[in-house]
Amino acid sequence: MGTRKTKQIEGTELEAEKKKKPSKTKPQVKKEGSKKKASRVKKIVRGKKYSKAKKGIELREYPVGEAVKKVKEVSIAGFDAAVDAHINLGLELGKEDQRVRTFVSLPHGTGKKVKILVFAEAALAQKAEEAGADKIGDESLIEEISSSGKAPRFDLIVATPSFMPKVARAAKILGPKGLMPSPKTNTVAEDPAKAVKELKQGKVELKTEAQPIIHVSLGKVSFEDKKLIENLKAAVEELNRVQPSNVKGEYIRSVFLAPTMGPSVKVDLASLG
């Protein structure tokens, strides 16, 4: 009897000790820690140069001439930075008929050197080379790309429609790199020489992505003010030309200019003409 009683007491004490032991899981602490970590990730810390540059921008809309001068002033890069335009459009998300995709030839280019590879037949290939193509490709190059799995080091690839079935063999490599020629990007062309000229001279794509915002490079900080203004006006004019017919309210809602490194400047829409 005594033994049984002792076992019962020991068992009871052991259960009591187990109940006293703190739980190994601390959900509240973990959740708080994860929240703090998430907030740290989201927080954007600006450097002293950026903060100082931003103080020089007034909370107002600048006439386009002033905006261009100001965006040059607030560039904090130690190189000839790009000047980009961010154009907010009054489009409804999720509506396919309110997506915008078009091309415009900026009158003064973007200042960026574009390397172009062309796949075309003999006579057309020669004309494309004369127009400024950096290299003319052939079937052996396509086989090389397919077998190596490595995309060639070019910014764009232009091909004639008749050459596309051959280029398609390397689609798995070119596609993910954004190099696969397509009629939508004007890189499948009956006249590759003309396509090369336009692309070299500054033909750019204006396209809305997940948000109804157009991002386009207008040139470099070293560009004359007049050239940047004319490039911006050309982009805005093209966007107005392709405005979807069912847009309600204001179409172009705002335009901001920003250097590669530095704060943005809001443009007065009325000054764009």
C-alpha cells in the first residue's frame, strides 16, 4: 500500500512540476519581433546628400523649364546621371482596354548607347550593318546560344519575320532576358535597317505595368535644358495620342522628373502645352 501511495504522490508531483514549467513557445514575443523586423525592412533611410538636396525643392509644381533646371541641381550622383520622367495616368486597374503601350522616337535620344544584334538575310543584313547594327547574327550563333544557354551581350535583338522561326530555337534563353524579338516591341521588322536607326536614335517604349504609371528616360543631366524639355513633350504628346477612349476624368494626372540619384520634382502640367 505504502509503495503504491508513494508512486501516486511521485506521479502527482511530477505532473505538477510539468505544469509549472514555462511553455517553450512564446508566440507574442515572436510576433512582436517579426513586426519590428518587417518595419525595419520597410523603412527607407536617406543619406545626408539626399536630404540636403530635397530641402532645396519647394512643395509646388514647377513650370517645365524650372523643373528641368531643378532636377539637375538635385542630382547627387558622381556621374552623368539619367533624367527620368514618371507620368501618372488616370487609368482603371484591371481593365485591359485601359492599358497603354506605344513607342516614341525622342527627338534627342536618351544619351544611352544601345548595342543591337540583327538576324537578317544577306542584303537586309548588309543594310542593317550600314545603319549601325553592332553585329549580324546567323544560324551558327543561334545554335551557340541554344547549346551554351547563355544570352549574347546586347541590349536589343532585331530580326526579320522570315528569320524568326530560326531565332525561336533560342527563345528559352532570350525570352527571360527580354531579348526575344517581337512585333509588339518593333524588333521584328521587314526593314531591319530602319528599325536599327530608330532604336539607335532614341526610340523608346511607353508602357503601363501593374500600376498606371509610365517610366521613361529623357536623357542625361549633361543634356541641354531644351533637349530634355523637347523629349518630355514628345513623350506626353504620344501618350495623349494613344489615350484610351473610355478614360473617365483627368488622363495625365501628374508628371515628376527625377535624376538617377536624387529627389523628384513635380512639373506643372499646364507648362507642357
